[in-house]
Amino acid sequence: MNVERWASGTCSPPFPVYDDVVGRLLAAHGAADAGRDAVVAHVLGTCAGYAYADIETLAMFMARLGLERSACVRIAQTVDAMYIYSTAYLVQSSCGRAAILCYRGTEMANLGNWLEDADIGSDEIALGGDVLVVHSAFHRNVCATRLAVIDELNLALRGRSLLDPRKSVEHPLEALYVTGHSLGGAMAVIFSLALAGAAEHREIAGRLRAIYTFGQPLATGEPLPEVARELGRRLYRHVNARDLVPSLPPAAWGHFVHFGAEYRHADGEWRRAESPVSQLVRVREIPRAMLAFLATKKRRDSSRYTMAEHGPHRYIAALRPKGRVDEFGDPG
């Protein structure tokens, strides 16, 4: 197990992008049916995108968004032979009141990580008195770092600094957000389910405000127990209209379903979908989406799916509210 700690700094104009991110995180999702928050979506989507980078880079971009002087923790575990490539980041606000747990998705240059995604199977997890079927490879990756993540969250709950646990912050944890892109989104959902279903973690679960995922594949089976349906009121899945990954794995490889609120991006706007993305039936759509990524713009735009729409930078660009600079300081 590898654990790193880093402190984000402060920024000069045109940063931070938002003046009071902590206040927004504390105010949003006070109720289970509060609805999607566009600023929270942008902050969490940016965090999910830069979770593919090193801890120093993630801390820098979180400071630019508005989480200046925050504590960042990276927890990672790799076991090649078991297709375990689990990386989680925790970002704790300088005051301690808000925290973001972000899971890294599939690493583009890591063949073993791709094999993990294709390692389709199902595990059963206990949720109180019920049982839920989940994608086994995704679940295995959550389990690899879960206890270390819980240890860090317990520190935050007790008002300890995640940068230096020997020191205190101003306030104990009040608001927890969980997020991730692609595989990271699936891991965010499975972790949150396990948290909500465990009596011993009830205090941490009570701080969970919402789960925001981006380009998340299917991760759960049916039937959905009450714990999952209740958690679904705090789950906001974001899907680019022609992103293939949210419809994977294909139905021929096992039956999985989405739950929670789904927001699709098309024609420059995010709209809540009436029904979730359905599981892919035609496996041949996968190589077509891969080829569309390499095609000319005209052909790519005419394709039903293209892997180009799955990139985290595509989600970050779509999430940025009009009139705000991006994470590089460029105006919208």
C-alpha cells in the first residue's frame, strides 16, 4: 500500500475559479432530493479528470478551482496478477469541514488496467440485511484500498489534518463527496454502497452528501435493495451523449443496471434523462467506437458512439459553467 500526502498552495488571478467552494459544498445537497449542483459538478468533474495525474498536479488544480491550502492524500495499491490497480485521492478543505474522495479511472497506457475492466464477473456485497450483486473486478479494486480510505475519513471525522494527522483542523468533517470518471465512477458507487450498508461506518455515511460520476460504466445488478435505492437519491451520473462506456459491459457478458439520476450532455446542455442508458446489446459497436475515435471529424460526428467523447477533458469542458475561466485560466 502506498500513501502520499501533499498540501495545495494558493493561487494568483485569474484564480481561484470559485471564491467559496467550501461554502458551496456545505450548502449543496443538504437534503437527499436537493438536485444536481452545476458548480459542484464542475469541481468534482475536474477532480475526477486530474485523478489520472500525480498528487502534486491534482492538488494544484484543486487549489485553482478554489480549494486552496487543502490537504491531499493519495492511496494506491497495485497487484498485477489480480488485475488490481486501485488509486484513491482524498482532498480535505483547509478548515476540515468538506472532503472529496475521488477514484482514478482506467489508465490509458496500462494494459493490465484494461484487462481488469474486461474481467467480467459478479460478487455479492452485504447491505444491511440485503445482498447486492456488483461487478467483481470493480469491487476488488475498491476493496484493495477501502480500509485505508476509511482510516483517513475517520481522521477527518475526528477533526485531524490529513496532511499531518498529529495536528487538528478547525472543524471535523461535515460534508463528504465521492466522485470518479469511468472505472473511477464505478468504484465511487461501489464504495458508497458499502459505506451506506455498514453499521460500523454509519457516522461517516451520515456525512455523505452526494456521489457524482462521469462516463461511469454499469456496476450493479438487480434487484436493487432499499439501501441502493435510497443512495440513488444522492447519485448523479453524467453521460456525454455519444460516450459508449456508460453502456458497458455488454449484456452478453452479464446483466447490470444503472441507478440514480442521469444527466446527459447534448447540444451544449446538461439535461436530466427520463431513463438511464441501457446496456449495450451489439458487441460490434465497441470496435466501431474505437475506429470513430481515429476517423475524420465528419465521420466521427456521424457515428452513434465514439471513444473521443469518453475522455475526462471532454467532461470537464462540458461541465464548466459559462462565464468562468477553465482550470488553465482561459476564459469561456
